[in-house]
Amino acid sequence: MRQHLFITLAIGMLAIAVQPANALQVAEKVDNFRLSDHLGASHELYRWSDKKAIVVMVQGNGCPIVRNAMPRFKEIRDEFAAKGVQFVMLNSNLQDQRQSIAKEVAEFGYDMPVLIDDTQIIGESLDLVRTGEVFVVDPKTWTLAYHGAMDDRLTYEKQKPKAKHHYLVDALQEMVAGKPVTTSSSKPVGCLINFPEKALREEHASISYSNTIAPMLRDNCVSCHREGGIGPWAMTDYNMVRGFSLMIREVLRTQRMPPWHADPAHGQFSNDRSLEPEQIKQLVHWIEAGAPRGDGPDILAQQDKVWPVWGTEDPDVIIDIPPTAVPASGTVEYQYKHVKNPLDKDVWIRATAILPSDRSALHHVITTFAMPGPDGKVSRRNRGGISGGLGGYVPGMVTRNFPDGTGVLLPAGAIITFQMHYTSYGKASTDNSKLGLYFHDAPPKHKLNTTVFINNRIKIPAYSNGHSETSTRTVKQDMLLYSMLPHSHFRGKASEFRAFYPDGTEELLLSVPNYDFNWQTTYQLETPKVIPAGTKVVHRTWWDNSATNPANPDPSRDVPWGEQSWDEMLFGTMSYRVLEKSEMEQLSGLGAR
């Protein structure tokens, strides 16, 4: 499994077609970015649009200038935070990692986020030279308002009792008052930062499209960016890629693509869709070198892959999902379709597949089932399919095979519920998707179970950002955990599953710091995890109900639980099987306690 910290970000410069990014200059636009901090929280620049100013100090472990400057920097933060100024730090050092940064933060009391630039793409774009540099961004125009030192108190191995020039404070006072910044730059001091790729910019033009870039795109992107796929454009050849190259760079730096949102510091997942940091650097550097064609065949143009209709084999039973009309534009609220199981006997399911009829419109499906009530309908209590899950569909996914030796018992007469999410794409269509079911020939050794976390008493205050609530389940039998799914709606911000074990220890099983309702991902553990009986599992969700959330339907509402996406949910699932007592010792290497 890939060990990496999938953190990409962009404080970009003016759009550059073929040359590497140059140093950001005062009054130039600062492009949007998203990245994670030393605690794993995700931050997006443009979500601070309601601030008077955004201050970024460049941090580096062991730098005496930064350490000495921090007490004053914190005083400035305490003075201006109440006036609507956001303060963060940025670390682009090669030698600093998340754990070591967190240790430095704790030791020196840096009580603010330290954003981690592990690919150094942001530092290269800004042409950073030293730690201790301060950048001030004006959210009204997203331009750089000030760049330089915090003040003139510190220099190398010397310091004044007091500063004579207070560059940062002066700039913030003027910005808060709505005035132009008088002194917009000064000479910063601090520890030199090593950016080895800067010396290789001429070599970036030699990155092979044929041998490096095209294979990377084929293996990681084409399953969605193909004819009939959900991607808005198809990676059919070099010319298409080159034409969209600047857009590729943007979505990498804002973490919109690839669509993977789990914190890699907690858990390894078999369906991880993220790119390696080295791949991100290669792709961005190739784009900034002008996306050269170079020599060699264009494997994207030569693709003769026939995308399977149903994966490797046809299903045993195909169920039609009631059709949905998708308009050419606008928002389609989540659709809930209910179909009675057409089988007249109970069956054990070993795999499921969703076959979309319009991949561009169908964004995801979550398929569950429950037994109907006396009226033949699924009760409101069981509408989410509390009785069991049959998987679903996300872009790039064809078949979901249940873990070896497990299966799901689908009773005759059950009602199958499909939660359908559609996105308009400029063309009206009707989706006639299908569900394929694959049967076990004989009952499997283990039943695959689903535990559901629901809190339908949530209430998210109007204009709040970061409100959280929880749902808790206590594990009654030793279990082998296979996967987890968090779910919320437009206001969902972050989510986690945390285990509190009987021995008093705790573990973060899954952290999704950048939740995106567009991607209903089930996070499948690469190695199933043993969870002993008596463990308390807490599923927590955070929401952004502020006006800066671009997906928020109405920030003025106190938002309750509701099935429609203009309301909210705290909903999660864990997929597992029960362990016999004799298995606990045998599986201790998988995490038994």
C-alpha cells in the first residue's frame, strides 16, 4: 500500500501557459489552494473569503528566527483575529514531516494551523527563499497585499529590544480600516529553504509524455475521463491533455482530483485513488514546462480498451432501477428508488454491480435493503436500508466483490432502496441504470454485516462553521472490520470513525478531513482490522453552515436532519463480520487487542 501524505495545494500565480511559475509579486492574484495541517485538518484558501486579511508565515523546524518571532506573531494574531484576520503557517521544508512538525508545534506552543507543503509545489510557486517570510492576502481581490518580514526586530544571531518598523501590523491596520497598504514589501530574514527541483527546471521539459505522463493518466484518470465516462472531457490523446493541462494543475492543487479524501496518516485502503507525491510533482512540473509532447507513441490515442459491461462476468440476476429524468442544467436532489426483490427465495450475495446508462449524469448510488412493513412499504425507520447493504457505485467502480468467505443474505420479499445522486452536464437525459447481483453457490462461511450510525437529532446552528455531533455504537461481539462509509450532505465538512478500546486506548480508524458530498466513498481497509467486543466506536461529523461554503443552500437556517440534501445527515456505516473466540488469537496480527 502506498505510504504517502496526499496533500496538494496551490497559492498560484498569474496563469502561465508554458513557463514555470515565478515569484508571486505584490498586487498579483493568489489562486485557490487546499492542504492539510499538522493535525490532519483540511484548509481551503477561498473558504476564508469573509476575512479582512489572511496572514501566512513560513515555518520551519529548528529555525531560530521563526522560534524567536512566534511570541510576537501570536500577539499580533490575538490582536487582529477579533478584527476578522485569519492567521496560518506554512511549512515547505524537505526535512520536516507531519510528526516532527507536530512535535515542534507542541514544544513551542504554536497554537495555529501549520499547513504542510510536502510536494514543495507551493514553495516553488511562491519562489520561497527563507522561513520567517510573511504573506498577507486580501480576500476582497485575492491579491497579495504584503510580503516580507514581520518587523525589523530580528536579524541573524542578533535582535533588538524592540522593533522600529512594524511592517505586518501596519499593513493589517490599513487593511482592516479599508485603506491601501503603504509599505507592501520588506526584506525577510530566516533559514534558507532547499528546493532541489528549481535547479532542474530545464530537465522538466524532458519529462516524457509517452513514458511517464500518459501511463499515469491512463492508470489513474481514464476510467472516468473517457467517452461515456463521468469526467466532463475524455483523455483521448495528447492534444486533449495539453489543452486541459492548466485545469489539471488547478484540480491537483485544490485537491479536487483525484477524488480521494481520507487522511493517509490513519489507515491504508485498498481502493485508494490518490496519486503519489512524486507523481503529482512530475505532472505539475511537466505542465509548467509547457506540457511538451516529446518522442514516443501516444498511448492515450492508441487505447483499444473495451470497457466491460458488467466487469469480468455477467450477473446472475439483473434488476432495473426506476428511471430518472436528468435536466440539462440545475441541481437534481437525491433520488430514492424502491424496488421489491424479484426473487422468490433467499439468496446469498457475493458481489454486486451497478451498470449506469448515463455515466455522465449518474454520480453515485448507495444500495441497501430492508424488509417491508405490513403495508408492503419500507418504514421510515428502515428507509436507509438498516437491515443490510448491497454496496453501490462511484465513478470508476464496476463490481463490488464482498470480502473472501463472506456474503450478504438477501431475503425474498425485501425492498431494495437505491439512493441516486445525479449531476446535470448540459444535456438532458434519462438514466435507466441496473443492479447486477452475483450469487454464492452455497452459503458462505461468514455473514457480512453492516452497522449503521445515525443521529437524527442533529441541529446545525445558522452561520456556524465547524459544528459537530456524534453517533456512538458499542461493539457487542468481536468483529473483523472491512470498511467504513461516512455520509452527510452539502454542508458536510469532515468526518471520522474513532475506536475507544476496552483496554483504555483509542484509535482513529478513519479520518476524512476534506469531506465532499459529491463522492460517496466507502473506504475499504487494505488489511481488515480486529475490533474486540466492548469497543465503543464514535462516528463524528463536522459541518460548514457558513456563507463561505459555496454549496450551502441557506446559511441562515438552523439545519435539522432530513433526507433531502438541503437538510443534513449524520449517517455512517461499518462493514464487518463476527469473529469466533478461537479466531481472536489467530488474527491478533490484524490488530486484535
